[in-house]
Amino acid sequence: MHMEPNHEGAASVPQTTGAPILPAERVYQDPSAPAGLKGKKEPSIPFTGVDACFAILALVCGYLFVWLVNPLALLAPYSLGVGVTIFAACFYTTALLYMRKQKISPPKSSYGWLGLSMVSALYFALFSNGVLKFFNLFFCMIVTVYWIAAACGSRLEPSLGRFVVPDLLDQLFRIPFSNFTCSPKILRGAAGKSRRSKNALAAVLGILVAIPLVMVVGTLLTRADQTFARMVQEMTAEFGERLLEFLLRLLPAALVGCYFFGMFYGNLQKRFVAVRGKEDVEKAREKRRKLPPAMTVTVLALLTGVYLLFFGAQAATLFSAFAGVRPEGLTYAEYARQGFFELCGVAMINLAVLGGVRLFTVKKGETPVRPLVVFSVLLSAETLLLIVTALSKMVLYIQQYGLTLLRVYTSWFMVLLFIVFAIVIVAQFRRVNLAKALVLAFSICFLLLCYSNVDGLIARYNIGRYQAGTLDSVDLEALYATPEASLPYVKELYQETDDPALRAEIRNYWGGFGQYDVPFHEQNLEHFLAQENTI
């Protein structure tokens, strides 16, 4: 922009070049500023036809999200299926094309996050476990928005580290909602600059106006002639229902599309991205450190002493599960459950205490307080011992009664806690990127749990042990929640068993399985194979 001199004495007129800007810089009042002071200027919204095109594509992605993913499916996550994978592919393609059109070259490290999110999204096309789908949906969303930040260079630092939480909060809330109105403003501005756009907009408005008129006229004509009424009924039997579903999706789709475009546009244009820097986050963290080291060391020392007393009192029976021996007077179920969930709770409390110590203890330079390191290591080691003890009880329980989903999930969580505390111990002696280590450990463990086909694993293990004679009975009710995954193993049991009651139970539940219609976006590979492999 430059100022052209006016030789007639009139005011100079700025000459603009390049992309149009919408709107002219608008002033808003900073809520934190004292009354009467001049407000800050809201960043302008420069745009081109490319931005307008991708604003429309973002709205399409919003519609696909509402249709194929359907946020209400969180109430019934079992219905999440291949639609999530299809939406994810469309979302990733749109984001990558937008970056390419804006001449943004994502760093190579960002493709690791893209791959991780794609692996997470692929799960919905393969398996049927509703619990894992519920948590995996959130996991996939979080990894995806972090990939956007990494690909567009919008993180507080160029690699995964101690700013991962502020980065995620910015990507999930600050950037999308701060740029939420960019999509309608850009589309409105683009429509006003092109005759073709104006005609398209007028046509859309004409359709919206014509819909109620056509419905009123059609209703009157169907009442006037029975032949026309039958023809309309045949034509609209399913169309009317589909049209209603489409119309009901439009409003939430528009809101989600504005959110998506706000995320894209904000990251690519760096609009509301550089609101705060690393220094601001570091200052906020330092202000949060209020606890003196003497206080936190005392807390850790007392907890460590309590656990030492516990280990001393339980020395005779604490490790009996390792030898497969249970105390007298207790069944295997009673012994395994006795204190198991309490030990899990203690491990969680210890993790929270160590996290609180790290976040709120005053730091004295770069050198760590030695007593703090010592008691942190002791507390972590004692927690590892508690976790191993709890897991030994669970293994003994599984050997006697087989697997269930709850036993698998609980065992997985305890293994994850073991890895976390092991990382914490290593971090006390070596300079470790703790945030990166914990995020990667959780991601790997979670995806291993998802892709291990937990439901099929349980069915194969329990039925195999029952057929081998090492399990007294097979609990078919435990397999009702995952009929697709368990069907191949249940069918094998049905063909081999001579127990008429067992055969009848299998036939009653799995005999007609797969003979019901499921929308295509709710299907997955397990469901498809089950339909082809009925009893």
C-alpha cells in the first residue's frame, strides 16, 4: 500500500494492491484495558478466491462430520464405523490441499502426527468395540489438531515438549473460535465481487424460498387428485425422510464447518496464533510455583514411610500371588479383589502427587533439590512394586476365571502406569523430554490396545481354555457385548461341543446375527465378516 500525492490539495487516497481485505480494521475494546482507553484493532481478514473455495470445502467437511461421525454417537459409540474413517480422509485431504495452495510446506516431523492420526481413524473401519471407539474418537481429534499445529508451524516450540498442553488448548479453543466468523465474512465478501457468485447465491435463496411454496402447492394438488397423490407418495416415501434429515443437519454442519475453517485459516494466516509466546507461558508457570521444597520433601518422605510400613506388615502375603498361592480362608476371587482397586487408587494418587510436586514446587536455579529427587525416586519405586503386586493378583484371577473386558482394561491401565513411573524415575537422573516420552508411551500403548482386537482375544482365550479343560465353564454373556468379534470362536465352539444347553444358547443369540440392516457409515470389517459367517 502506498500514498499517491494529490496535487490539487485534496487528502491523499491510499491505493490497495493484492488480496482483498475484509472487513476494514474494526476496533474492539480490550476487556482488560481501563475504561476510556483506546481499544485494540482486530486483525483484518485478507482473502483470495482460494480462501473462499476452502471455506466452502470446510462447510462440506462440517456436514460430513455431522453425518458420518455424528457427535450424538458418543452416547452410543458402538454406531461409530467406517464413516469416521471416510470423514478423516476428507478432512486430511482438505487440510493438505489448503496448505499446498497457500504454499505452506509442512515439516517432515509433522507427517508422523498425520500418520498417527490416520492409524487412529482407520480403527473405526475395522473393529466394533464401543468403549475403545469412544476414547479413540477423542484421541484421534486431539492428534489431528496437534498435526495441524505442527504442519503449519503454529506451536510454541518446533517440537513436542513441555508446551504440548498450551499448544493443544490454542488449537482446540483459541484459534478456531477466535477465527470462527472468518468463513461467513469471506464467503459474503467473495459473493459480492463476482456476478457468477451473486447469481449462485440468488439461486440458492430462490430454492430456499421455493421449498415451502412447493410443499403447500403439492399438498393441495394431492388432495385434488388421487392419482397424483399416489404418484407423489411413491416418489416421496423415502425422499421426505432423507430431506428432513438433511435439513436437520445443516445448522450444526454450518457451525462445525466454521470451526474447521477457523482452525485452517487461523493457522495458515497466523491470525490469533501469536497471541502469547513461550516467555508468557513460562512466566505463568513460575507464578504457579508457590510450594517451598521443604514442604514437598516432607510430604514425599511421609508417604514413602507409610508405604514402607505397609510392605513390612504385608511381607508374609504381599508376594504370595507370584507363587500362585492364596491366603487360607479366601477364594481366588476374594484374594484377587482384596485391595486390588485400592492399590490402583494409591498408584493414581502417587502419580498426582509427583505431578503436583513438579508443577508447584519452587525451583532454585537449574540444579534439582537432591532430597526431592531421592524421595521422588523412592516413591516411584514403591509405586512400581505396588503395581506389580496388583498385576500378580490379576494374573492369578485370570488363570482361575478367564478374561473379561474389565480385567483386560484394568491390566492395561496398570501396565501403562508402570511405564509412566519408570519414565519418571529415569527423568530424575537424565535429561529427558518428559512430555514427549509420556505422550509417545500413551499413544503406543493405546493403539496397541485398540489393534489387539481385545474382544476377539477374550473369546479366543476363554473358549480355547474351556475346550482344553483348564476352564470349568465359558461365560457367553461376557461375549454378548462384542458379538462380531467373538462369532468365529463361538461358531467353532458350537460345531465341536456336545452340550445341548450350550448349543441352544449359542444358537439363540448368534443364530440370527447379521440379519439386520446397518447404515453403511456405521459398518466395519468385523461386522461385514460376521454377516458372511453366521451360524
